[in-house]
Amino acid sequence: MANTQTTVPLFVANQVLTANQQNLSAGTGVPVFATTVTRDAAFGGSNKALAEGQLAYIEASNVVQYYDGAAWATVGPSASNGLVCVKAQTAFSAVTTLNVDNVFTSNYSNYKIVLSLTAGSGSITMRLRASGTDTTTNYKTRTIYGTTATLFAVDATGTDDFYLFDYDAQGGGAEISVIAPQQAQGTTISTITFGSSGASGYIYNVAGYQNSSTQFDGFSMFPATTAMTGTYAVYGYSKTV
């Protein structure tokens, strides 16, 4: 971005202060850095001594941080290890495949996807993506679902996607936890939601595992029968700065 900084200058007596330096300072207010790495490089040493109360904006995670005298902390919910929105609620209409890229990064270890469906019907499945391409192998899904009278356990044998839940024309949705998609290890998902299958309503308790060391940056969802309409949003579980 135009106002991204790489240094935080400390001026000394008789030093020439240029118009460009003044414009950068006036245009940003709070120093803007691409990442925490460039933030750390700009403060301290021969640049500017880091002092309690200093502010910085980080483009990679879209957060404002402050220095508390010992470490950087994040302003807002993530300061207490809350959820941080990384993809605002986004609508989709009559799609047979929903592709979502560049939402999983190393800024957060774990994520939550909030999915709301308002039209369509059938089962919903999910795949993990890397660099715009779905991974179609090494999935395992375990599901317990049922009504108030009967419970069913499903040991899914397919390995090409995660099974999430069934829904009907009245809609449906789920909060899906995604554990460690950007780490070089297996990725786990889980969700508990209410859905439908035929004339009956069911509670779905789903857990899944993708057994590879791929660092995923996105996901896809697709219905088995009809096109789906709804919204989704993605949140990161913040970690200590």
C-alpha cells in the first residue's frame, strides 16, 4: 500500500526534514507495516526506541497493535484470544460449487467458518484447497446423527471430501471449526448442527480429518443435488502476539 512504512525515523538536531517524510507521517497517523516482521525491523536499534504506548497497524492481519512495555498486543477482541474476522459475510446464489481462497494464513492457527443456506437441498460436502486447487484425497469423516428417538453412526468410507450435513428448502447452516489448515500437519474439522434428511429432522455431530501435511489456504463446498444459496464468513482464532 502507498502508506506502508519500513522505518520509524528518529530525527536529531540540525537534521533536514524532507516534505516526503512529513507527508508520510501526516498521511498515516499510526505507522502501517506489511507484517510483524517489518514492524520489528522498523523499531529499535538505530531507528526508533520502542516505548510503551506505541501503535502500529499490520496489513497482513488487518489489526491495530500497541506496545505494553514488554510485548506487542492487539487492540480489540484478539487481545484476549477472541475471534477475528478474516472474511466478512459474503453472499452466494445458486452455485453448485463454492470456492473460497486465501482465507487461511499463518496469522492464525485455527479458524471458524459460519455457513448459512437459504435455498437448495441435499447433502453438503467440503474440501480443502491450496493455491486455488482442491485436494481430493486422504479425507476421513465420522458422523453421529439422529432424531429424538434414534441415533445413527456413520463411518464414512469416501476419501475425496468431508461430509457436513443434509438440508432442505427451508435452509440450514453450521459453524465449522478448522484446526491447523496452514500448518504442515493433518487438518481437522468439526461441527454440530441441525439438518434434515427426507421428512425427518436430524442433529449432526461431525468430525473429519485430512491426513496430509499440505498447508491449505482455502476451502470449497458443494451440494450433492441442487444448487445452493446463502452466505458464509470466516474467522481466525487469534493467538498470542
